[in-house]
Amino acid sequence: MSTVKLCEQVNVRYETDVVVVGGGVAGTAAAIAAARGGKRTLLIEKSGCLGGLATNGHVSPFDATKDNSGNTFGGIGKEIIDRMVIYQDKYGCPKSASKRVGPHLFKVVLLDLATEAGVDILFHADVIKTVAEDDEVKNLIIHTKSGIEAVSAKMFIDATGDGDIFAEAGEEFVMGCEPESGTDLKNAGFDHMHFEINSSSKYDTEEAKKILAVQPCSVMFSMGNVDMTQNPIKYNNKNLKFEDLGIDRDEFFSLEYAGTVGFEENGDLIPLPQGRILFFPSGRPNELIVNMSRVIGVDGTDAVELSKAAVIAHKQVIYLADFLKRYVPGFEESYLVESSNVLGVRETRRLVGMHVLKGLDAINCVHYDDEIACGSYIIDIHDPFGKSRALGGAIHGDSYGIPYGCIAPKRVKNLLVCGRCISVDHIAHSSTRIQGTCVMTGQAAGAAAAVALDTDATVQTVDVQKVREALKNDGVLLRK
Ligand SMILES: Cc1cc2nc3c(=O)[nH]c(=O)nc-3n(C[C@H](O)[C@H](O)[C@H](O)COP(=O)(O)OP(=O)(O)OC[C@H]3O[C@@H](n4cnc5c(N)ncnc54)[C@H](O)[C@@H]3O)c2cc1C
């Protein structure tokens, strides 16, 4: 690859206390918490709205805001849901099941909570470089419509989902599964649980080792005018054979998309990208949100791979809409309403921080004296290798704890991490990546940034009990 020298003096556009990069659910919660902690806070987001995957990625289900006995984890996650209910009434929007928030109103809810807390928001701003020296982030270089400028702050929070900031600041990170992931899943008893087809053993095969074992990418879409009286739900989340839907095999294989990526022959089963039909009610009458596209082995930190995967996934959407209309009872008169603007990336870089949460500890519901968040979602590994429905199952209790060390890097003194890219292994990640948990680690990172600044501490030396007090004072319910 040839190179070009980029050398330019740039203006420092913002000097502030805390800068949060990434306005997904985690970054928004982090910014709200830092601002409530009395810090001047700037939230930088490269798209034009808050919510990240929840809005631009059309991921409506807002899960893991409660433990498995139904007790809320409180905090900003609860505030988001409460505000959603108020706005649904106020703006005459159809009531959705409480955890299915829907992307459109969600943008406004997050924006209102952030601006009410006093967060400054810079949209359409891409952080293109992290300037770090002496184990400290000094500046971020941003690209906006105004050109290339710099931002400086005392404390930074990486909420990019992909760990863009900690990677460039030189912190250790990993991507993909650990060598023991397959064995850990078996030891957790997930060989026969929760999902019909289990392939934890695939982690150990030579074929599997050739691809990057991260969870696959998907583009979410929604279908309107579905005739729910035909009960399409009965086909949901099942591996279906051709005869289950009365599909003529030859006719299927004459379709233009048969044999393309995701629609390759799959024995007796209907060849679908995820090997299943999967949808959720959108909250709007007769409308379903569909999660059926899948592209495996994608390095979501590589622009070319991302683009190639997006091309495949967007094509899969239109093919899947055609499939549903042709073959699934209730979808005959349905139509494609919308599809997500961004490729839904489930897994990229994970920080190797002061503590790495292990999947088995999450499954066994371990809690910690220094926990700053809790998770409760199932271990939910969308098959990194192909068409199995999912690997994993329910955790063995109500909730698990996430210790402070999962959001704190080992070296850089003024950087915290939250959301999808915190310090966990591949198995734990499949649960901590869920939105309610991302909000909790976000709120914790914002609170920790404020406490560290108030006490002249680094992120490694901050008094974690003070952070936990701040979280509890802001309504977060921690088990310990
Ligand atoms: C297909 C799919 C289905 C899912 N299903 C569910 C589900 O059913 N229930 C559930 O709870 N969760 C689900 N999830 C998981 C969940 O949606 C995400 O893991 C979670 O929303 C991640 O939140 P986040 O804030 O960490 O990251 P993101 O939502 O990815 O937000 C990161 C933000 O940072 C911005 N950003 C990134 N880099 C830069 C940069 N360099 N400069 C400026 N801005 C930047 C991005 O634009 C983005 O807005 C699903 C995910 C996918 C992909």
C-alpha cells in the first residue's frame, strides 16, 4: 500500500472536562452520568442521531434492564423506559411492549435525557485520530463539515462499540473467541440447552479456525401489513424443513437468490442465512421487525470488509422479504417497510482491561464487591461459523456482576470504556453486549469519570466505592 503524509496544524474546537466518543446507548448513558456528576461533557457522534445500533441499526428490543426475577436494575435504563412510556402517550405513538422501544421515539427520548442533563452534543463528527502520550489521551482529532479540528479534555470515554479510541491509544485488546470458548460452553452445560442445534464443538474444528470467530453481522428490517390472524409466530425461531412450509424444493432452487451467500443448500432445512425465521412485534399494528440476515467472519474494524458485508446483508434483506411473502403464512400481502441504515455489527474489539469478565463467571452469576453494573441476559452467541440458531442459553440465576476493572484499561490514565467493547471474553460478551447492560456500563463510566476528576485520581486509582455510591445515588441497583 502506498502512503501519503498528513501533516497539518488544527484548531482545538472544544476544551472540556469529559469527552464521550459514540452516541449509542452506552455513550449516551455515560455522557448523562458525567454531566450529572457536574462535569462539562461533550458527546461526539458520527451519525446524526443518538442510539447507535438501537436507532441507526433498528435494534428495537431493549433487553436486560431487569434481573431474571423481574427486579429492575434502575438507573438510566429505567429512566429511558419510563420516559418512553410517557412519550408514547404524549405523542400518540402506538404502545409497544415495554422493552421494544422502536427507533423513532427512542432518538428523542435519548436526546431529551442528554440535553436535560446538560450534555453538549456534536453530531456528524468522526473521531479520526487519538493523540496519546505518556499513558494519557491528550486530544482527539475529529472530522466534521467544518474540516479537521481537535478536541481536548481531562477524561475520555470510549463508547464507539469498536474500541477505536483504546486501540489507537495502545491499550491491549482482543477480537474473536478464546481457544477455550467451545470447552467453556460445554462445561456450562449448554450442549443440550435452550436452542435445538448446538455447535459449541465447532470452535474446535480446523475449518472454524480459518475464519474470524466473532458473532455475525445482520441488517435488521421490518415488514408491514402482516396478517397476524394466520399466526406466523408459530414458525418463529425454529429450524424449518421444506415440508414444514410446503415449499417445493426445485422451485426454491430456481429462485434468483438460491445459492447466494446465506442461501446455500442446507440439507433438509430451508437454506436461510440464520437457518431460521426470526421476528419480533414492532409495537405498530401488523408490523414485525425481522432479524434474519447474516454475514459471518466479518472484521468490523476493516472498512473494506465492512462494506462488502453490508452489500451482502442489504441484498439478503430484499431476498428475505421475498421469501417471507412467498412462503410464510400471514406475509402474503406484507411489504418491506424499512431496513437499518448501518450494518449491525455484534462483535469487534474487546478491551483487555484491569479485569476480564469470564463467560463462566457470568453464567454462574458471580457478584463482586467492586461491581458497577449487572447483566442478566442469556449467553447468546449467534453462530460465528454458519447457520446454527444460536449457541448458549440462560445464565444460572438472576444476574451477574460486572466489576469496575471491565471498564478500566490497564495503562492509559484518563480513558474509560463502556458498552459493546468492555473487557470481557467472547462468551461473556454475548450477554454484556445487550442494550440494558451497555447502558449500565455507560452510566458507570460516566460516574467514574466524574469521581476521578473530583478526587484527582486516575481511572486505575479511583475509589471504586465512591463510584458505586454515585451510581446508587442516581438510582442504580447493584447486588452487592
Ligand atoms: C443485529 C443485532 C441484533 C441485536 N439484538 C439485540 C436484542 O434483541 N436486544 C438487545 O438488547 N440488544 C441487541 N443487540 C445488541 C445491541 O444492540 C448492541 O450491542 C448495543 O446497542 C451496543 O451499544 P453501544 O452503545 O455499545 O454501541 P453502538 O450502538 O454501536 O454505538 C456506538 C456509536 O459510536 C459511534 N461511533 C463509532 N465510532 C465512532 C468514531 N470513530 N467517531 C464518532 N462516533 C463513532 C457510532 O456511530 C455509534 O452511534 C443486537 C445487535 C445487533 C447488531
